[in-house]
Amino acid sequence: MSSPRHVSKELTQIGGLHAHRDHTSWDVSGTSDVALLVTDAETKVCCSHNSVEGAAAGVKAFTFESRLARQTEVLGCWGSGGRYWHSEVQTSLGPRRSTLCVPYSCTQADVEAVLAPIWFQRFIGVDAVTIERLTAQELSHWADLRLDFAIVGLDGCGTTSLRHNLAKHPEINFTHLSVHNQDEDFFFMEMGRQTLPLMSQVQRLNAHRDAMVGVKRLGIYQPVMWREEVLEFVFSLIPDMRIVLAVCDPVDRFERKLHLEHDANPAELKELMARKLEDKTGYLRFATALASMKRSFGDHLLVLEKDELNDPETFERAARFLDLASFPSRARLKRYNSRGRHRTPVCSQPSLIDAVKDVMSPEYQVLEALLPRPSERLRRRLTRCESPDGFEEENLKLLRWRDSWYKKQGLASTCAGFSRRCSCSGLQVHSSELH
């Protein structure tokens, strides 16, 4: 099967992409078979063959072939000088859905009041008497989204630091379409498994970009997008789209997952870890997804190791990857959401750590293949339990310095001035372990 990026190039060569903007006619000989001309009185309605019933719509939309067909259909519609609409009708027998290609001059009211009812009655077999409600929304194409790059993961591998530090470049900005001023944008996640974007969604993102001054590269940040196979296909259809991926030791991510979801004690740890490791397709297992991204995006994929994110040269590489000038000298790179302490009892169980490493062997192999220069920690498969990463080393230095300073001031028992999330006893215990 062709890769998504290869397919997207073929689609743009078919003709019709952006044709709706210029109202021009294109040669769509390669796509004419996707449309059917229907004449009703003096109105010509070009309706696509795509029609599905009820819940079957969701199942059909998951397949690569059906998604590819929808991309071809919308291009054929635009190439014929039309506009592509998704219509849904509620009947006493349940919902019916279909897509229609209609003349460019037709409005939403025309589609809902005249054209869609004709189509549903004549070709879907819906009796006019059974129609309770009918809605129509215009569709667009993913290629019309004016987006330049996406940070898609891996969650738990320094993506927050990556996003905030990239935003310090004067020509980079990020979307915040789902929640204002929220780092993570759920714009694509909220689309669910749409085969095509709504025209309103495309206009919303593009208007968001138009409001930004001096921005050359607009990115979206959502660190769990790597898990969504459909988004890999979607991003491959956006021209010159770049994908940025932060990665880290898979056992460290595993330990973080335990920390976030469970208050594990040593007695329950082995059973809890075994249950987590049984899931070979979920949060922890990223080897297949990352290998697929590499095949799809090639040199349009930038993979950064978490240990590199405290090095300014890493962000210079990112700027070059996005075809931008260097970061300004005033930019101060920082770390976010980083802790320098053991979070769970896992680190006190070396045999369990070794067992997780064995299970995560495919993940280690993929990381070593993707990274041009894997760190020594990764090559030797040393987790944060055995060797702190670059971020944690900085945190450990800070904790040592603070502990030493407060002891000199006679304030060790009060922990005055410490971060509220770090307990006094926790810092004292941690400090004694280090010295």
C-alpha cells in the first residue's frame, strides 16, 4: 500500500485542489467516475455515490481506501466547479447520511430545502414523509488548512518544554483553538474520525492564523496525537507539513504512567505492572506508530530525545527544520513539568525494571533507528532509576543547592520558600540519599 504522503501527492496531481477558490474548470478525467449527474426540472445536481446508513458510517470511515475515495471525490467536485456537502437526515427509521456535490452558486438553504431531499428520496430511498430533520454542512479538504507543523508526542517525554521553548522564537506560534490560552490544542482530536474537515473548521483555523502578526510557522501541540492513526493520514495531506516528535526512555514513560494513575505500594507493584504490560497497543507501546510516521513523513519528521532538550543547539536544529532563522540571543530556554525524584517504588525493584526493559525491546529498537545520535543513556538502556536524564540532573542540582542553603540559614525544618508541591520531608530524604 502506498504511504499517505505519496498518496497526497497523487491527489494534488489529479487536479481540482483549491479550484473552489478560483471558480475555474479543471480537467478531472481521472475523477469523473466519482460523480453522477442528476437532472430535476431545470436544476442540475451533481451527487456523489457516497452514502452510508446509521452506525455503518463510522466503520466505513476507518478504512484507508474509503478515506482516499473521499479525498478524490471532493477534488473531482471542485474540479467540476461545484461545492461538496455532507448531509444528514433524521427519519423514523434512524439517521441517513450522504455527501453531495452541488453547483457552486447553491447556498446551504438550497441544499437543505431542495437538493438534499431530492437526493435522499430518489437515490437513498428515503420517503419524504419519514424525514423529520435534515441538515447540511459544506466540506473542505485537509490541504486547505494553513498549518505548518505539529508536535504530536510523545506525552511524558518533555513535550511541554519543547512547545514552550519553540514558542520563544519570534516567527513561531501555536494554535489554541479548543481552549483559549491552553497549551494542548484538541482541535484535531475533537474532529473525531472525520474523513474530511468542515469548511467552517478550515475557516476557523485559517482566521486564527490571519490574526497573528509576524508568524511564519504555525504549529499545533497535542502530545497524544501520535496514537491517532487517522491523524497521520490527515497531516500527510497538508502541503509541506512537518512533524516534531519528542521521545524518551520507554521504561521512564511506564514509570510516569504508574505515578499519574496509581498510588502504587511495593506489595501491589508487580501485579499492577503486569496488567499494564498486557496492553500491547495502548499508551506504552509506540514502536509501530513511530515506525509508520517515519515511512509517511521521511525527512519531514524531526525526532528529538528528551535528554537533548536542555541543549540550545537542539532548538537551533528545530529552527532549521522549520526553515527559520536562529533563535534570538535573548531567548531563555527553560524546563517545564520536570521532577528530579523517584516517583514510584519501581526504582527499588531492579528485577521489575529489567522485566519491563525486555517487554519494551521493540520501542528501544525503534528509538535507536529514528535518532541520528541516540544518547548513551538510551543506548545502554539506563532509566531514570539508574541514571537521571539531563532535565533531572538540573533539578537534582537545584534541590541540593536549596537544601544546603536552607540548612546554612537554619531553616531546614521550615522549608520556607520551597515549591509547594515539594514537601519538606521529601526534600530532606532525597538529599540524604544523594550525599
